[in-house]
Amino acid sequence: MAVGQLANTATALLGASPVKGPVNVYLYNSGGGTNVVIFTYTPAGGTDQILKQVSLATLESGELVYIPCNAGDTVKAQATTGAQVNYITQDVPKPSGGAMMPPMEWRGYSALGARKYNSV
């Protein structure tokens, strides 16, 4: 798990330990206006690929869940203003018994916590 604040340049969100399995990233825009957040994914030894681009107004939050990751992969994010967008990452346990992992999904929430939008 990692906790921090996004910068206006791509910042690695995963901790120093290698991750193997899905990861969730939770975001909260604590102020300073609307921020566009760009997520990128880099497979081990590969090049950056844009995963998702989202917009968060002041006090809105969201989560990008079930990001597939293997050891050595990197997930990065950046905010347009480079301030006020806080993040938490969390490793997700793989389902047991050969169950399928749900697809990656973005879930956005309004300032009051109501579900605002949903997309893959």
C-alpha cells in the first residue's frame, strides 16, 4: 500500500515491493479546482501506455479498481495542477478456486459520495 499526493508529472503509485496481482487506486480531490488525472501503465521492460484519463472536481473522489499488475510493472498517475489530489493504492487479493478477476473499472463519486459515473 502507498499513500501520497499526485504531482503534475507522472509519479509511480506502487511501493518499492514488487506487486503481483491486481491493484486498486483511490483518489480524492481535496480542493484547488478541477483536476484531470492521467493513469499510465508500464509492463516490465515495456513502454508507457495510457490506462485511463478522468476528471475530478473539488471534493470529488474516485477509484480505478482491478488494475492488472505483474511483478516489475509500474502504474503511474499525474494531476493537471499537481496539487490537492490525494491517492491510496491497495493490493487486491486474487479470487480463490480459479474464479475470474473482474475487469478494470473506474468509479467516480460526487462531493456528497453519490455514484457519479462508471466506466471501463
